[in-house]
Amino acid sequence: MKRTQTVEEREREAKRKLQAKKQRLLEELEDTWLPYLTPRDDEFYQQWQLKYPKLILREADSVPAELRLEVQEAFLILHKHGCLFRDLVRIQGKDLLTPVSRILIGHPGCTYKYLNTRLFTVPWPVEGSTIKYTEDEIGFACQTFLKLNAHLQTETIQALEELTSKEKSSDAAMPVYMAPEFPRVGMGPSFDRQDEVDIKSRAAYNVTLLNFMDPQKMSYLKEEPYFGMGKMAVSWHHDDNLVERSAVAVYNHSCEGPEEESDDAPDLEGRDPDTWHVAFKISWDIETPGLAIPLHQGDCYFMLDDLNATHQHCVLAGSQPRFSSTHRVAEVEFEWLRQFWFQGNRYTKCTDWWCEPMAQLEGLWKKMEGVTNAVLREVRKEGVPVEQRKEILTAILATLTTRQNLRKEWYTRCQCRIAQSLSTDQRPECQPYWEKDDPSMLLPFDLTDIISELRGQLLESKP
């Protein structure tokens, strides 16, 4: 009988296939670049409307000036207090530090996982929650991003309503580049209650991932590999672990220099390397030109409906520092305990909110160890019917093997060279961890001997 793959094995298999696709695409391109468009190109907006209709841009004036100033101050507060960290992620089996520094803010208890690393929210102050921040300024920053979240939700709902009405009426003439000079349209007569419910759920942002990078302090940034767009701050990707077909909203705050990008600069081909851009392409399509969209202070862009699934995007670095706030509808998942301690004590810089939930979760984990020990005692008893023993052994072997593999993986990641080079407050901790002779633990940390014993029993039980 074929063994069912674990979630981790399925993820690894999917990543192997994705890497193979990428390699084949690069080989097919050889030394040529794929075409891409910027606003300087005559066909830029036409291509946007035809091939990227679920990508929406709102320029800075669409955000109230007072809110823009508060968001700028909030970014600087979090940076001043050292609340943004480069994440230790795993890509193709290697542990790497991201060039971008990040912090996750959102509903209490929410998390967001990317590149095999789970981030935990610094909670924003929603109604009914009690949150203690290490500094009042940090509390102000979290409150500000909650305000920004509400604004972007409103904008997203309106954009989704317009998209739904357009799709139902097949109104091809409706503009999709939603800068302030374009008129907005209502929901239309074909818009119904179910549409409204779906739209609100797909715009129910529960987290924002804040990003910061100063390109001038990065010794090396990857070159964009398909179009020749220049240096990337974030490589081509889909945003993972989001509710299906949910929207993503991104607020941009690039610290622009004294000179703005010139539309008529004769010496520039392609995108201006001093200006931050977000780029989009249709996944694995080498015929449709990509788009590189310049981003300025206060600009927002929205990925609606299934755009995040059908297209990939990357962030192209400018010359000045840049913050962004990326609002998402994150899925609620398991696999928290070791992920939390893998990030050391970084969260205590902002709040002690996670201390109690993690203590409760560790208590539940210890109960699970106790139940596992009780099952092992049962299966070792004399007189257990053969078929019953075989059924128990088969079930427990699968879970124990997965548990052992994950323990080994996290122990190895915590001991890697990069992890050990981090400062004390960021250095990963392998927790829960205990030595073999710890009397308080019912089972050993290393389950190798137990797994070997159970496999032997399973072989003996076969006819």
C-alpha cells in the first residue's frame, strides 16, 4: 500500500517541481531577455488592461494626508526601536538571511508563514484585547497600521465591487488603471448579497507584513533573471499561505531623493534603477511582456481575486531606503511551538503578549507526549490481539517518524552557522529540547530507538 505523503513532504515536492520549471525556463531563454514595459512605453496601459486587469494602483493622493504622515512616523518608530529583523529562512535546503528586514503586525494570535519560517504578530489594539507594549510609541505604531488596514480594506472592497460588476457586465471599456483621475463606478444592478459577503471576506485583512531595506547598505542584491530589470530586493514569487482568492494590498513608502524620475530622460532604457518598482509577470509565460510599475511615497497597489495565484511579482530595488506595509488575509495553521522559539526573543522588543499562549501551547504539547507514552505502554503489553497491535503500530509509527524528522530539522536549523552568528536576542533556540536523562520527560528527545523498536514489532506481527 502506498504511503500517504506528509504536508512537509508535499511542500518539498512542490518546491522541487517549481525549481525544475524555473531551470527549464532559464535554459530556454539562454542569453536573451524577455520583453517588459514601463509607463514610458506606449502600449504599457493597454497591456495592463488586457493581461493584468486584476492589478490595481492607487496613487498617494488616494490616502488621506494625515494618515500618510502617521504611517511615515510609525515606520520610523519601529525602525528606531529595532523592531524589524532580517528573517532566517530556508530556500532549497539552505538557511539564508533575507535582505529585507520585517515585522508582522495584526490580529492577536495570527501568524504568517513564508519560506519555511513562521512570523508571529505584534498585535494591533483591536476591541476587546489587552496588549502591553514595551514602549508607548510602539503601541502608537501598531494603532496606526490598524488605521491603515481599515483604509485599505475599504479601498479593496470598492475595487473588488468594480471588478465584479465589470466581469458580470462584460464592460471591456472600464479602465483598470485606477489612478485618481479615473472615475469610480458603483456596484451595478447585477451585484448581489453573496457577492458582498465574498468580497468582504476576501478583503478581511488580519495581518500586515512590514518590510524595510536600505539598498546602499546591502553588499549584494540578485539581478532579475528573466527580463534584465536590474537589482531585486525581493525575488519573483507568489504570496503563500493566504486564504484562497483573497486580496493583497501594499502601501509603499520609499524615501525618495531630491530628484524625481524623469519621463523624458533620453539615456534611460527600461526602468529607472534609482526608483523602486513592483514588477509582475504571468507565471511561466514567455510571450506576454512583464510590467515594471514605479512606486512613490504613499502609492498603494492591490492584487485582486486570483492574481496572486496566476501571476508572480518581485520588488525591484531603488537607490533610497524603502518601507512597505503588505496587508493580507492569512490562513490559521498549526506548527507554532518550534517556529516561535526559532526566532529567539525578538518579540519581547515589542510586547509580552505571546508569553501566555506559548506557555499554554507547551503545556498541551507535554500532554501530547504523555498520551504518546501511554499508547507505547499499551502496544508493548502482552496479550494484545495481533490485528489490534498492527493497527496501533502502523498509526503511531507514522506520527512518531514525522515528529522525529521535524525535531532533527529544527535542531539542525538552530545550529547552523548563520543562526549562531546572530545577536543574542535573535539567535534561534531549539525548544522544547531536553537531554536523555531528564527525569521530568516521559520520552527522549531523540526518538530513533523507539521508532526502530516499533518497526521491529510491526515486522514480527506480519504473517
